[in-house]
Amino acid sequence: MKFSLILATLGRAAEPARFLESLKEQSHSDFEVIIVDQNADDRIMAIYKRENNTLPLRYIRSEAGVSKARNAGLKAATGDIIAFPDDDCTYPRDVLHAAAEWLSGHKGYGLLCGSLTQEDGSATVGRWGAKESEITRANAFRYGAALTLFLRKEVVRSIGGMDETLGPGAGTDWGACEDTEYLLQALAAGHKAFYCPRIRIHHPDKTARYGLTAYRRAYSYGMGFGHVARRYGYPAWFIIYNVARPIAGAITSFLTFRPAKAVFHILLSYGRARGWAGTK
């Protein structure tokens, strides 16, 4: 079972290099890495030249926008299983082996979702359940992170590429949920998906520090969430619940003297409401 790991990268160098280092320890060796470089400079080309003799790498360039970059990578992919690692994540040693083993034993499923932790095993952003679960529309927003997805190539051929109006760098207000929308596409097409928490990807907690960058991300991510939820016909109670949750988080943060975190929650809630309402 061959994996195509589509690594869309922009604005980083040390982090993609660390990801490639983590691949050298993989117990499952049948994979290719398709580096999709969105940078205007040659920082990634230098890494590619350094590592090309030690890893099965392919290098392509793309316009800015994570969905555009991933779609460019999909066109070049030759693997049986497609994955979308973030350029600041790392793979534990057995993650590809575990994903291959699970998919080999569950032929009826077209998509597998793992979970996220930080490298020390502590929690990262998001709510990652401890129990295995079928993925449905009801929990797709919880488990639909791109870097945890493993898709059979038949699924990709069936549904095509990601929506390029969604996600970081898309040039729209919808700065997230391109991955959840892709999962929802697959479910709507009749493909089955499953969440397996023991398949863990390491990823830093981006909300550990609060500032302008985190605030912009909260609002744009919220806009993407609301927009996709509206597009797929989620009921009003769903968006009310998901707008209310970060408001509750903001209240808790204020009461525990963490005003910066409270602002983050407020902007996330506001973005979700505006995205749902179809306003910018």
C-alpha cells in the first residue's frame, strides 16, 4: 500500500525539514512525498536538494492557497492512499504502518481519520475523542482536519479536488474548513469514513499564544466553519450550539483572568455567526 503525502508549504523552512526528518524513521517505507511549494523564494528547494537522495521526494510549485496547492499535489499523486500533512506537523514512527494496517482490514471504508496531539502527548487544539467512531455529518466538523485524513485514491477520483475558495490563502474570508468540506463531499458521495484515535499525528497547539495573528485566524476559521455549515444545510440549532460554545469559553476565560484567550473565543464565535449568515 503506497502513500502519497502531499505537503503544501508556505512561509516555513525549519518545520517542513522536521517533518521530512520524521519520515526517515517510518516503519512503513512505501510512500512518496509531494512537496508543493508556494513560496516566492528558494527556501524549500534547498531542503529538497538536501533530502532528495534520502527520501522519495517530488517537487512542484503552486500558487498561494492551501487548497490550490493540495489540488496540484493530487494531480501528481501516484499512491493508493492520499494524505495531507501540515508543514509544521510530524509523523510518529508507526503512523503510516497503523493507517495501512487499518485500511487493509476495513475495505468498506474510503477514508480514515486519526487524531492530533503535541509531541509530548499533551492535547492540542480541537476535541479529539478517545473512542473509535463512525464519521457522519453529525461529527464531521469535529474530526475533519486535513492532516489527519487518509483517503483511498478511488475516493479522490470520485470527488475531485478541494474547493479553492476555502482555506488559508484562498483570498476569501473563509479561512478554514476546506478539509471538512472535502470530507462532507466524500460522505455525500456515499463513501464511508471512520475515526481511529490511536493513529496520532503530532502538531503544535497554535492557540498557545494569543495575539493579532491568532485573532485573525480565529475570525477567518470561524467564517469558514459557518459558511460550510450553511452550504451543507446544517440546521439552525447546530450553528447556535457552535456559536454558543466559544462564548461560554470567553466567559470562563474572563472569569479566570485570561482576557486574551477570551478575545480569541469571541472572534471565533463572531466569525461562525457571520459565516453562517452569509455576510463578510
